Amino acid sequence: MADYSFTSKSTPNCINCGTPTRLFVRHKSISDMFQCIRCGLIIANPGDYLREDDYQPLTSVDSLTDEDKQRFSLVFSEGIDTSDGDGNMYADFGMSQEAMAGGLFALVQEAIGDFTSLTSRDRFHVLDVGCATGFLLAEFRQAYPQAILRGVEPSPVSCRKARQLYRLNVHEGTMRTFDSQGLQFDVVTIIGNLQLHEDPFQTLRDVYRVMKPGGLLVYHMKNPFSSARRLARVAASLPAVKNSRLTNLAVERGYLCMRYAASKALLTEKTNEIGFDTLEVRTIPPRMLAYSNSDKAHAKGLVGKIWKVLDQIDTVLEQRAWIQITCLKPKDANA
């Protein structure tokens, strides 16, 4: 379990290996972020988001007062209470949720087709961790009408909307509090939220525990080494431009809502260490470029041109904005 017994006045130790960290990026628009000097895991200090006159040792998010829990959640959970009346989680980001849900699901469906024998006629169990309002599970329902769907989501607002909009069975909480009641899942997805978890590697262990031997896991995590994030980090360290509008935008877009980040190599190492067999490691495009609304206002002008060029570079380098890991729980594994 992650150790949050530090405040914004201290430098955290790595939750993976316990090694001290060093400053990775500092900017007024985000929490200070630190990088482990041994394994390279990148960590934001959650103590930065408590009131300055009320720093408290934390053993988990659940130990916060209701007031601070709300502030903490708003910082670290994208869209925890920002969905519109139609359940669109990303209205404020200029993205089409319909396009994004379809695009993200296509990646998952491709993995299912490549690495399992499951078909639209099969009855199998699906778990979406961090399911938000349930838009990805809704895509599953259309493509695999016989599938039995479950979700896990910490936001009460999102849980209510998932139940109201899609009549989904959603556990309000985290994998730490999720009781599968002995059920084992054939497919598990963690799409776009693992970097927000209290301890992402513990989440993967908890997922492994509830998966059926031979089951498939597809998860995403933000890539801290994409060109756009590297450039934002450099700009944030330069006195001449660190307070410019462009730098502020780049840092906010690049590092907000990122409690943890890791390289492809570290994620692969941890995935295998937990017991999974890693099948594929790839990177995928920035969501705001891939799934934007028709006006694409954020992708216009100089900023948009720079962003598109950086993404083209990242495509060649295989360092695009998000990392996708696809893995199996071995068929001979114990639960």
C-alpha cells in the first residue's frame, strides 16, 4: 500500500522501491512531481492539495475529512463531477465522448480479437476499473451482448450516472474495497485512470486476484516521456518562458491529473513481476487530438501545429501520449 505520510513540505519516497526521489517538474499550475532515483517512477505529492494549515499524515484517501476528500478528488480524478446532463465526462475538454468511447473501445476490441478466442456470441465476464459514467461498458454491451458487465468507480456522481444512463452494475469504491464474491473475470480494462490510483501497482495485484486464468487485461497510463510532456517540462524550468500562457497550457495539459507516471520498461517489469504475461506494449495518441469535437479549437493555430508535429515525432519514436499494456493471467496461475 502506498505510504502517504508526507506533506507538501517534504520529498516523497518511491512507493515501488522505497528509494528517495528528486524533483522532476515544478510549476505553479501543478503539484511538484518527483522521480525515483532508482526505478524512475514519477510521483506527485498529494500533500500539496491539502490546506496549508492542516497537513495531516495520510494512510489512504479515505482518511481525509469529507471536505479535503472532495478537494483531493477534484484534483486527481478527471471529471469526477464535471459530466454534463448527458453523462459526457469531457465536455469541458472539447472532446467528443462518443468518438472517444468508440476509439478507446476499438483498441480493447482489437486486443480481444488478437489475444483471445472470445466472440460476440460468447457469455463472459468483463470488469472496467475506473469506469466513470460507464461509457466504455456501454460499448462492450453493443459489441458483446452476452457479456456480463461490472464496473468499479470511486466517484458517487459517476456511479449514479452509470446506473441511470446504462443500468450498469457498478461498485462505488476502488479495487481495494471491491468484493468479487468469488467471480473471476475474463476481460479487465483500466482505461485512462491508473495514474490516478492511490497505488497503481497494488491495483494491478488486486485485478490479478479477481481474473480468470487465461483472462485478458488491457490498461492505459500517461506516458511522461512523450515529446509534448518533455517539452513542457523543459519550458517549466526556464525563467524566460515558465510563466507564459503557452507554457502554462502545456504543463497543465501534460501533467495535471497525473499522480503517478512510468516508462514503458518499468510498467512492463512491474506487470510481469505481478504474474502477468505481457503480450503487447504500445503507445497511443493524445485524446484531445484523436477524439476532439468537430471544431478542434484546441488544435488550431501555432499550438495545434506544434502539438501535431510532436505527436508525429512520437509516432516514429513509439513514445506517444499514452502507454497501452496488454497482458494475460497465465492459464496455469493460481487465483
